Amino acid sequence: MLQIAFKNGGNDYLMPEVRTMSRKLQIVVLACQQALPEPGRLAATLGNSDFKGRVVAEPCSSKVEVFQMLRILSTEADLLWIIGCPEELCRFTEGSFRMGRRVDYARNYLAEIGLETQRLGMSRIPPGDEQALTEAAAEMQRLARSLGPNPARSGSPGGEGVSKP
Amino acid sequence: MIVGTRKPLAEIQDMLKGFDRILLSGCDTCVAECVAGGRKEVAELAAALRMAFQMAGREVDIRENSVDRQCIHEFLLDVVEQAESAQAVLSLACGAGVQALAAHLPEIPVFPALNTLFIGETAERGLWLENCRGCGDCLLGLTGGICPVTRCAKSLLNGPCGGPKNGLCEINLAREFNPEVPCAWLQIYERLMALGQLDRLMQVARPKDWSQGDAGGPRRVLRPDQRP
Ligand code: SF4
Ligand code: SF4
């Protein structure tokens, strides 16, 4: 089935929903607009599976703050993924490097909370590298499936009502 | 500025046991500069606590707030108003801020989210160094602007000791520091040499009156011209 991701104002690209009966696992991707010039395509790729989620275009992956990562995990995402450029291609010189440090810092928080640190992932993808993007999307889906519902997400103690593909 | 670090989440959760409406209050001055207690850190801790409570099956209402200076009473009016609907306040300010806030909230417990560590400077991005212990009798004029009380591991007033090696303090042998700790007295020597004031080192510092510092009980400053 061909699905087209649509833009929800701002920088959000929503993945089309496949199922409506119960809550689907939600993947949120925050992606550097250089690394991912067409966020809608990633949204469509992920939307072809049994997931719900959104892809948010960022000016640079380093603009994603730790509090945003934690907020998204606490309110919305079963899996959160940050996409940046390879460090040497970063237009903000050390932006992609900073993003890696911040993801590590946020993961330490997750470890303290007792949540699987893999719920927060990252990739460094050269702009326009379709192969790398496809692999990252597959990795996101694999991880989201294996981790299942996020028990720390608000309103989902025990993950009731959540379907696991 | 005052430098602090966040307490472990488990300790914070333990302090907040039994409270279902909590206000997190940050301070946007010193502890924001050392990335421990400004509004971003309030947002991080609030999200982390929401997740931790969610996982523990607890429903807790967590509010966020931040003021420019939690140690100045005039800045606290907003927090006090918001705190009135909370059962407990978790302050991300230094110890002085926590206490100033608590003084305004006689009926609401105020807990510290940080361990307040020292008076220091941002030496490099992500590196804060202790450089003043508030000894009450500043020697910096004699030591080229480098504090031996704080930056010499032995607080020697006449240094160096016999331990420095390659410009480094011997405390590096006792435990690992990254980056390594320089010998403060060699820094003082180099600085005075650069200033053409090496003769200062010929003056032997006399025993210090430590009662001016924290050995003399709670200190206070009273300025009659500023009093009401
Ligand atoms: S000599 Fe005393 S007041 Fe001066 S910097 Fe050192 S500790 Fe602070
Ligand atoms: S090596 Fe230098 S800084 Fe270290 S204790 Fe001796 S004099 Fe002080």
C-alpha cells in the first residue's frame, strides 16, 4: 500500500496510521535537516509498518536538548531517535558531536529511571544516503518491536491497550 | 558563582515519597551556568521524575518554575504563589536558594535537588573549578590572583610543598583527576614572575586567622546604611 506522509504545519511529518483499534507503538524521530532533507520520506517509510509517529525537522541535531528528549519519552514516544550528519560533515562544526554527548547524557537519565536506554537511539547519516536511512529505519522498527510499549510514558502503566506488532 | 550538581534521582524520589503535587523550582543564575539547576535542568528533572513515578505506578502532578535568583527574596514572589497549591517543593537552587525559599514557605517542605559544592568559575566548557573558599581574609593580592587556600591541595600559605612534579600537584597521585590538577604554588610563582613581582615570595605569610572563615561560626554582613 502506498502511503504518503503529510506535513502537519511547522516541521512535523506525521506517519499515516494503519490501525485505529488500539494504540500503536509510537516512534518519534528528530532529524537534522541537512542529514535528512526529505523528512516526509522517512515518515512514509516508517508509516508503511505498524507504527505511528512523527519526524521532526531540526536545524541541526545539536539543537535537540536533553529536556526535549526526556519530555518526548515521558509523554509520547515508545522509541525516540535522533538523526544527525556524520561528525565531519556537520555544518555547525561540532553539532553532531554535541548531539552524541547529549544523547549519552539523556541515556544516563533513562538508566537512573530504570528505563531501557535503547529507547533513545541515534544515527549519523550522510545527506542523501538512502541505504543508511533505510537501515536506520529498519533498526528503529526492530528496536521498537523488541522493546514494546514504553512503561514510563504518561498514561500507560503496564502498557494496557497497546498493541505490539 | 556557586557550583552544584544534581543529586541521584533515587535520592530525590525518596525525599518526595508521599507527595502527589510537587513544584520544581530552578534558579537561572549560578546553577544555570553550571548546568545543574536552571530552567532547562528543571525541565529535564521534571520529565525524568514523571517517568520514574509513572514506572512506580504513582500519579504525581509535577509543575515547573524558575526564577532569576532564588537567594534574593524579591525574586521569590512567583514561586511562593505557585507553591501554595503544591504539597512539596523541590528546589534546584544552591543551598542558599533552598533556604531562602523555605523561609517563605513555612507550611510546605522544601527539598534540595542539588548538592551545593563550591564557589568557582567556568574554566572551560563543561569544567568548573573551585577557586574560593570564602576564607574571609583574602590573600589574592599577595599571591598573584591565585588562591592557595583553595587551589593548593594542602592550603599552604607558604608554598610549594616538596611534592609537585612537572607542574602538577601531588594530589594527582592520590586519585585520578581529568584534567590533572596543577600545582597552585607553581602557578603563583609563574604569575608573579610574569608580573615582575617575584619578591612577594620573600614575604613569609603569617598564620592565618581562620575564624574569619567558616571556622568562626555562622558569618554575617551587616551594613547599617542599607538597613531598613
Ligand atoms: S584567599 Fe580566601 S577569600 Fe581569597 S580567594 Fe582564597 S579562599 Fe577566597
Ligand atoms: S604540589 Fe603544589 S598545590 Fe599540591 S599540595 Fe604541594 S604546593 Fe600545594
